[in-house]
Amino acid sequence: MVLATMIILAGCSLEKQSALNRGLQNLTAKYNILFNANEILRQKQQAYEQAYVDDYSELLSVYRDTIAGMVDQQDKDLDAVKARANTIISLKEQSHYLGDAYLLLCKADFYDGDYFDAIEYANYVARSYGDKQPDLKQEALVYKARALLYIKQPADAKATLDTALQNINSKKNITADVYASKLQYDINVQDYADAENMAKLAIQYANSTERKIRWTFILGQLQELNNKPVDAIESYGRVAKSNALFDMAFNANLNRIRIEEGRNGVKLTRLARLRSLLKNQNNREFNDQIYYQIAELQYTGGDIDDALKSYRQSARATTRNQTQKGLAYLRMADIYFKDKADYIKASNFYDSTLANLPPTYPRYSLIRKKSENLQVLADRLQIIAREDTLQMLARMDEATRTARIDKMVDARILQQSKAISIVTTAQARTAVNVNEPPAESLPTGSAFYFNNTNAVSQGFSSFKRVWGNRKLEDNWRRANRASSNITQNNSIPITATDPDLVTTNPDNPGNPANINAANYRQQLMQDLPLTPQLIAQSNKRMFDAYMDIANFYRDILEDKKEAIAAYEKILVRFEGNDNTPAIYYNLYRLYTDSNEPAMANKYKDMLVKNYPQTPFAKTILDPDYARHMNEEDTGFSNLYNNVYNLYANKQYSQVVTAADALMAQYPNNRYAAKLYYLRAFAAAHSEPLAPFSAE
């Protein structure tokens, strides 16, 4: 009896100790380890938000923490979060907060840019703790979806978000993030109609004023894209009247002004209002954005030269927003490329763009590809421009043509003479720089360098001349940028690189500029397409160049908008060309991928109606058509291989029989030439010479 009593008492004691131990583990896990880890994560999110620079000319990112994974060095703060989470997992195994610990690992990996690991932890949390802790599962699904968007897995992200949307609990804080993550997905796939609905729901359930303001600004942008100017004005107005950060309120006001004036068709008034903002000292920090908006308006109105001046003023006025400077350089690069056909300047400005835009900029990789492959596009555009000019001259009567060529030659001489002058000036400046006094001859007013104001001033000016305005921060030299090829001189035109330009006297008859111009006249006269045959050849060169450009935008740059523009231009300029079915199919696919079903259906209907027997139409009507064709091709390839094996084994009579049978069954197959070849040689071995010659 005593022994039994002691056992019972001991069991009760152990049970109490176990319950006490679980309580202590829950207490320390929640109020010590978890609290500290979440506080570190909160501070990390704030740091990302403060470092992130918004590009107000594009759709804003839903979250401002999207610079994750861009820092190469190890993050000690995130390592500390992971260490605390692992402490709970390994030492607090009786705690109720194991799921929270695994979610911490998911978040830490997400902010560290380890998206695949973040997805694995999110899956584990949702699978292991979802039934008992649905809030935890929802949060895990949100981070999983955001990570999937980063690794370009939109289909999986949508499936994850659909699961989260089915389990919405409007009373929970995570609800806003579910809608916000779906909003980011919709923006990524350009489903702006659904994105507008998601933005409204995210705003409705937002648990912070800052988020509500940011998502309201995004709502205004989406309403613009969805052709709802009145709603957009209202949304921007709410942001402008709120306690938003000055730059967001300022841009909301600019957008509101732009929409209002656009609806009224008044452009001069808006230009005047923008210029009046420059006079207000309170806006001085945002002069770069004001000049940028002025330039956009001028470019839209066709005033390209003034637009370039305003873009330059925007770049020069930038004091802290390097992204804004990069955008100004980007617009100048595009203008020099598309409108001015000055490919050297365009290349230089693309380099400057890459040096100033952060790698997180949405189109950064596209700009880099364009910069690296600029010569491919430039060559094709030069072909088009030259053939257009030659055809224009060919259509003129002889007197008019001669006068026009004279003007072109005079312009060529003037252009090259200016280039000579620029080169000479640059050489003179280089000579002056070479003769600058050495460092030891600099004036010194104190034994300590930094007490010498003259030396410091000179050093600052030298630094600024080379590096520009740089914020004092780690990695100020931007060594970790994707492109460090910063061109220091963006003002040398394409003709300045001509090796023939060796003299500076344009009036000298022996001047290479004049000699080059004479050759230019002779080349123009020789290349004029004055016969129908030459016109056809010229059109073929232009057509091929346009197709190269369209395919290049589609395949290499993956720029759907430019590819669509190029293909549609081909349809207008070369109506009824042999490649029309392929162009229709490409436009159908591009518009489908761009989420523009109306335009996609337009080209689909034209293809199916006008070219129903083409493989392109059959592929649209039967999604399995390509697979069937591949299977047929594989089957016929095997049949051809059998004939070849017969030939290799010297079974010549069987080769002739098998080849005839295959050609009868498949008269237009792609192996026809090879089959005829094998049959002819097989016949040569098995028949007299006369039949062989006939083959």
C-alpha cells in the first residue's frame, strides 16, 4: 500500500513538473526569444523601407522591403533571428511556439533572399501546424507566394494565394497581407482589373496608416491604367491630403494635375503649373522630378530637343534620388536611339542609366540586355533608314534628286566639320589636364590636410567630377552593381569616332571631311534603286531588318511592347507578305501574354479565317497539334533511318523498294531529298548505268 501510494505521489509530482516545464518553455519562448526575434525582423523591414527608393513613373511595388537578396555579404541581424528560432526548435521542444519558430526561419530566409529555403519552411509550417493554427498557415502562405513571385513562378504563386483567399478571416491582421500579395501577383501578370479590386480590399483591411496611403496611391495608378480618370483623381487626392511622406504626396499631386489637364486637353496650362512649382523653394528637393515631368510633356508634344534639355536638367538637379537620375538618363538614351539615331550617345546614356538605377529596378535586366546588344538593333535600323532614303531619292525626278543629294552632302560636310572641332577641343583639354601641377605643388595652409580648406575644396571638386554626387554610405563606389562600365563623356557624337577625321580645316579641298563627303555622293548615286528589280531587293532588305528587330525584341530582350510595335509596323509597310501567318501568330501570343485578350482574339480570328491550313492556325485550334506533328516527325525519322540502314548493309534493291513506298505514302516529307539521293545510289549498284543517269 505504501509503495503504491509513493508511486502515485511520484507520478503526480512528475506530471506537475512536466506541466510546469511546458509553462516555463512557453513563457520564455514567447516573451523572450520570439519577442526579440520579431523585433529584429521589424527593424530589418524598416531598414529596407528606408533604403528603398520608389520610382513614381512606374507602378509602385506593394511592399517596400523588395530589396531582399541584393546584398552579397552575410546579414548578422537575420543570422540572429535564425539562431533564436533554432533555439526554440532544439531546446523548447515542449513549447506551443514551434510553428512560430519555423515561420521565423521562413521570414528570415525570405528577407535574406534565400527564397527556395523560405518556400520549404512555409510549406512545413502550413502542413504541420495549419490545422491547429490557421493564422500561422495564412502567414506562411503569404510569404511563400511572395517568394514564388521572386523566383518567377507566378502559376505556383497564384495557387498558393487561391488557398489563402479561401481561408480568409476578416478579423485577423494577416487578411490585408493576403489581399496585398494577390495585388502584387496581379501587377506582375498585368491583370490590372483584378489588381484594382485587390487594392481596394487591401486598403479596407490595412492595419497601418502608412500601408493604407501607399496602397491608395497604387490604386490610383491602377485606375489610370483601367481608364478610370475620375476615380484616379479621387485616389490621388486622398493621398495628397493625407499625412503621406512629402515625395509621395508631391507625386500624387503631380499625377492629379496631369490627369485633370489631360481630360481638359490643356497642355500649356499644365506646363506652366509645373514650371511654377520650380519657383517654390519648398519643392527644391523635388526639382528633378518636376523637370522630368516637364520633359515628358514636351516629348509627348513632339518637342524632342526641349525634352532632352529638360531631362538633362532633371539629371543635374538630382541631389539624393539616384533612381530619378537613372530614369532621366534612360529617357535620353531611348530618344537618342529611337528619334535621333545617334547610337554612340545612346550607348553612353544606357551605361549611365545602369550606373544609377538600382538592380532592383523592374526593367534593369531588360535595359542591360538592350545596352549589351545595342549594335544589333542599330545595324538593322541603319539598314532601314538607308533604304528608305534611297527609295525616296529614286522616286524623284533627276533635277530634284540632284538638288536633294547636294543638300545631303552639304549637311554631311557640316556634320563632320563640327565633329572635327569637338575632337580638337577634347584633345586640347586633355593636353591641359596632362600639364596640371602634381599633388605636392597644391597650396597648403596647414600641416594637416583636412584643415587646409583650399586642398579639401579641390579634392571635393575632383571627387565630384569623377564620381558625381554620392551619399556617404557603404559600397559608395557601387562596385556590386551589375554594370560598372560608366562612361565619363556622353557628349561625343558618332562621327567623332571616324578615323578619317585628322585635320581641323574644313575649307581645305584636301580635308578628309570633304573627301568623305565626295565618296558619300558617289555611293548614293550607285545604290539608287532605279529599276523594279532593285526596288524589290531594297524592300527585301528592309523587310528582313524589320523582322530581325521584331524577333530580337521578342526573343532576346523579351520586350513584348516593342515586339508588338515592330510586328504591326511590318503588317502596315509590307501588306500581304509571305510571313503574314507567322506574324499574326506572334501577335496573338504576345497579346495573350500581355493580358490583352481583345487584341489577341483579333489576330487569332484573322489567322484562322485567312490562313486556316497553316501550322500556326492548326496550333491555335488544336493545342495538341504540335505534339502530334512531333510524333509524326519522329515516326517518319525512324522510317528514314530504316532505309538508310538497308543502304549501309548494301541491301540496294530493298532500298529502292522502301524509298518508293515512303515517297508514295509521304510525298512532301522533309526527308524527300535524302530519300531520292539514297534511292539513286542504290539503283546505281543494282541496275545498269542508264537508269542511274535518269535518276
